[in-house]
Amino acid sequence: MSSAPPVGRSILAPSPSIREPLVHASTRPIKIGFVLLSSSRDPLPSTRIAVLNMMPFLRQAHFEPHIVYEPEAGTEQPDLSGLAGHLAEQGFRVVFLQKVRGPSVQALAHELRARGIVTVYGVCDLVDPAMVEATDVTVAVTDYLRSLYPARLQPKIHVVHDGIENAAVCKTDWGDHRGSRRRPLRAVLVTSASLTRLPVIGSPPDWLHVTVVGRYPAETDYLQRLREARWKLLQHSAGRRMELLSFLLNRRVRCVPWDAMGVYGHLRAADIGIIPVDTTEEATHDRPPPWRVKSENRLTLKMALGLPVIATPIPAYEPVIEQGRNGYLARSRDDWWAALEALRDPHLRRIVGERARHSVLERYSMGAQAALLIDILRRLLPGATA
């Protein structure tokens, strides 16, 4: 008798989000199960990009994707005891472990291997050699992240980048002016956090307005915004409080909540995309500094829309940007000011933005990344239909 399924939301039915017809109807599709980091109903960006966006392509390639476990709240170390038996009974040939880890996940990987089920570890921002050891293959989001693993493990690690979402959305107007106090240019910064300052830049020049799209309450929810501002002020020293107040009261900075569709309106309305990164964060005992292992996603998102982008040089961004041609890398505040000043030229904004879009659209498309993932899966499965 098999053991009970793990505590959490275990789903052993086809994912309801994908309804495309199957190809190769003469043979049975390959069942692949996904253990998620976060709920598919309210997914974290990594879950949406690495799993949910890939499902249509997997179906077209004769795979049958299922979500076999998802937590109510995002967790990296779920209890998956008892899941292996159910997956074997249901005929799964592949199980993809999306950024989950820990003793229970490693035990599941070992048990699945013993039952002849292939395991794939998907990792986006940490280094966990034990998970690479426990699984058949690891998929990392950047070449730099792969390079952080021990050399003996790197042959087991393949790179599948974050695919660009909504690639059809693009700018058609880059403005016709240089910006002034009365008629400022508009910059946009997209983040998964709730920034309390503009890293490196500080206060923007008087000819520029910045919209920060992040984890903020609605602009009309004044009470919640006041509560959050008060809480943030109480967390910091007197000197840091002055910096925070300066940010919150700066009329040239607007903080708005992120949502899947609204973000594109802010991007299209902007003249310049900016990604200033705080590189002072240090590594913890088991993780590199967060900024060093970020994917290209925020950069390629803006570039794919045709925005000229200025970004802090971090490992994932440096291979993408050709300085001054399809974007700008800026390390110091002086570098940022020089790049911003250059992009006051409307003709240059258009040229750099168009080059940016063309340089990333195919290479980082969802289709291109899905093709890499499918190729990895087929190599692991003898006899998989090409």
C-alpha cells in the first residue's frame, strides 16, 4: 500500500491552465510532473516564468504537464514525503522540482530515481550542490549561476534563461524632446520589492520623473501607504529616516503597485528604462549576494519593449548590453548621470531602443527557452519523440 500524499496541495490531474490539442496522437504523451515553489493561483515570478509559461510549448512537444504539488504559500523546503509512490502509480516519467530543496526534496529525488523516474532541479538564485547531486539534471537561469557550482557538477547543469513575456508589446513613440523641469522625461524601474530609495542614483535630475513599479499599496489606499511609511521609518536610524523621507516626499518619484498587465502601460509610457542595483548586499552562509545571481529578466523585459535601458553592471546583464549600442551599463553615480544625459537626445533614445528590442527578442523568447528545456528533457528520455 502506498503512503499518504504530502501535506499541501497535491494535484494529479492535468493543469487547467493549458488546453492546446496534443500532437503525435498515435503515441502516448510523456507525463511530466511539476513540484512548485509557489501556488499556481498566485505564482511568484519564477514559478510563472519557469513553469506556467513553458506548459503550452511542452504540450506541443508531446509532453503532458501536470502540477503534482503546490504550496498554499511559497516555500523552498516543503514536506514531500509519500509523493513518490503516487507519481509512480500515475505513470510519470519526469518530475521537475522548481527551486525546492531540503532533506524531504532530496529524499524524493532519490526515491524517484530508484523507481526509474527522471528528476530535474530548476534553480534561479541559489547554489545547492546537494540538490544537483540528488537529481539527474539541473536547469539554471544564467551562465553565471552555473559557474558558481563546483566544476565536477557543472556537466549536469544546463542553462535555460527566463523567457520574455508579452513580446508583442512594444513602444512606438520615444518622445521628441530633451526633458525639462516643466516637461520632464519619464524613466521606469520595475522591481519585486518596495524600494525606499533609488540605489546609486539618489534623487533624479530635475528634468526626469521616475516611476517605480513594485510591491506597493494602491495609490488611492492612503491609509495603508501611511501605515507602511510609518513602519519603514521606525525600522531605521535617524540618518536613514531622512533619506527615506526624502524619497517618499520627492515629487519626481512615483511608486505604483505591480500587476501583470498594468506594468506594460508604465513601460510603454516611459522614455528610459533604469535598473540601478544596490551592490552593497553581502553573501550569507549558503547564498551568494542576491544581486549577483539575478537573472536577465528585468533587463530583457524593458529591452524587448524597445526601451533604451541603463543598468548597473551585474553578471547577468553584462553579456546582454553592448555599451552605447543597445543600452548602457553604469556603475558610479557619475556614470549614471552621463548615460542619462546622453539619452536626453530623442533620436538616440529611439535608435538604442530599437537595437535593444532586436538584440533580445529572439534569443530570450519564451519559445527559444522552451526549446532548450525540451531538448534537455528528450536527452534524458531514451526513445522520446522528436
